[in-house]
Amino acid sequence: MDFSFSEEQTLLRNSVERFVQDKYDFDTRRKITASDEGFSRENWQQMAELGLLAAPFSEEQGGLGGGPIDVMVLMEEFGKGLVVEPFIPTVVQAGGFLRRGTPAQIEEHIPGIIAGETIWAFAYAEPQGRYNLADLTTTAAKDGDGFVINGNKAVVLGGPWADKLIVTARTSGGQRDEKGVTIFIVDKSATGVTTRDYPTVDGSRASEITFENVKVGADAVIGEVDNGLPLVEQVSDESIAALAAEACGCMKMLVDDTVEYCKTRKQFGMPIGKFQVLQHRMVDMFMNHEQSVSISYMVNLKLGEGDVERTKAASAAKVQIGKAGRFVGQQAVQLHGGMGMTDELRVGHYFKRLTMIDTQLGNVDYHLKRYADAA
């Protein structure tokens, strides 16, 4: 199988790499995450100017006509810089839904994403759900031609920055039925929407969002009423593929930083990298990263396959990334000694991001079961 990148993808990687080096050194990132807003609108606008926000959209939709591999390239470089701007919630998740929306929805919403004018968040998780995308207590009752939404959503990543939301709600059936799930576009400033914003452990921001008698029109529905779960699962698997690539970028930096530190840190008159037991641990870190890169390629190549193949690939990637991220992060912190836990050293920040990635859209245990059920 040919894993070589096209000339356009190589140029894209070089462009993102320069952006991260110029705008996202570690000290700058710490200032961004510590600011009141928690992200940089200037950086978000520059991403739009560079065409990064347009990468996965078709040329007919005003994009660059890229695909999952282009997103993978982007996310790997974003992972190296620990970029906090909401690319996955806005471009991968909201964009993934809107690309499959009606012509009117595409025309109304996608140009704003590409231009960096609107930020979106995906409000799907609920406290009782435990990663089950169909476990919904949020309801949308028919109201004339439209709907009235009531319920709560938890850990809406990028929620504090969002202008608009993609919301899943139950329009029929029981709490965990696969049928009866519908996807809605909701303006965050709509009457009845309230948020509680907070920082997350990896330096990003999230919201708890409550919907109280929020009215939306029939044109707010994406896809079919009562049959939205297959699309939710598809977009979630695309998000997992993007997260896998981001995790690979994080792991790459942890491996490189640890090897460099072990070359310079001396104990008993010699660099600790000379000790064989530590060499073995660094090799294990390297192998875990390389295996994660391989499975990241695999899941991105399989996103266009049938539902079963795509599901198995996404869950396999999530299991590998979860296990490898924890191992690489723990080894990096331990080999750096006490410094590995300090806020001043970037090693701990990469480990925190890998820990968050492990829990996003299902942890290792959940995806082991999902893989078995799909087989």
C-alpha cells in the first residue's frame, strides 16, 4: 500500500508547520490558554487566510477539495504545537454535518466556517450517556413546523467560543433507542440557551449547556428526522481519525523531547541516555508512537468504507491511541524526573492533552467493546 503524500499534502504540512513554529511556541501557547478568552482569534483568522479551515470542504462548497488525509496532516502538526483553536469542533464535526446538509444549509453556514467568521461546537454528550451517542434525555418536541428543545449537554468542547451549536436530541422512542435521534442547528444566543463555561485539564475550554424551551424551525434539522444516529456515528468516527492524528503529533514531541533530555542530563558522570534500561524505555516509546502513526493512517484511509469497516477501524485506532498515549506520556514524565510534572515544562502539557484525547468520544474500554460488537 502506498503511504506517500501528494505534493499538495506536503505543501500543506509545510504551511502548518511554519504556522505552528511562528505563532505557537510553548510560551505563547501558555499565554493564550491563560488569557480571558482562552484562544487566539488572530490565530483563528490566520488559519482561515492560509486556507486551513477550507481544507476538507469540496470546491463546490468553497473549499480546497481535500479529504481525511489532508485533515490528518493538519491535525498531526496541530498536535505538535498543542493548538487549542477549535478546529475539530468547527471544521471536522460541524463541517462534517453541514457538508451533508441541504443546499440551503451548505450555502448559509459553510462560507462562514471557511472564512473564520463563525465558530461551532458539537453538543452531544450527556452525563448519563457514558459515550453512548444514542443515550439522550434531551428532547425535541414537534411545535408546528418546527421543534422545541429541552435538556442538558455536558462537556461541550469549544462551547465558550461557539456562535452556533450542532445538537442531538430525541424526537421519538426510548432513551437509548437507535431510532428517534435527530440533529439540529441551534444558535447559541437563542432564547432559552444557557451555558456554564470552564477550563479543561489540557488548557482548552468547555461548557455545560442547558436548553429550556428553545424553539428552532424545520430548516434547523440536518438529515432525516428520527434517523440521525448513523450520521452522528459517521462524523464521530471522522473526529476519532482526526484525534488519532493529533495524538501522533503529541507523542512525536514527547519522544523527541525525552531522547534529547536523556542525552544531556548527567548522572554518575555520564548522560542517563547511556543507561541500557532507559534506552529500552525510549525504544518502547518510539515503537508505541510508530504503531500509532500506522493505525492513524489506516483509520483515515478507511473512513470511506462501509459502516462496519469504518466502525472497526475507528475503534481500533482509539484503543491503540489510548494505550500508547498513556504509555508514552508516563514514560516521558518519569524519564524527565520531577521536572516532568511541572507546569513550566511542556512534557506534562502533552501528557494532559493525550489524557483528554483518550476520553473524547469513548475511552479504551468502550471501544474494545464497540469493536467486538461490530465484528
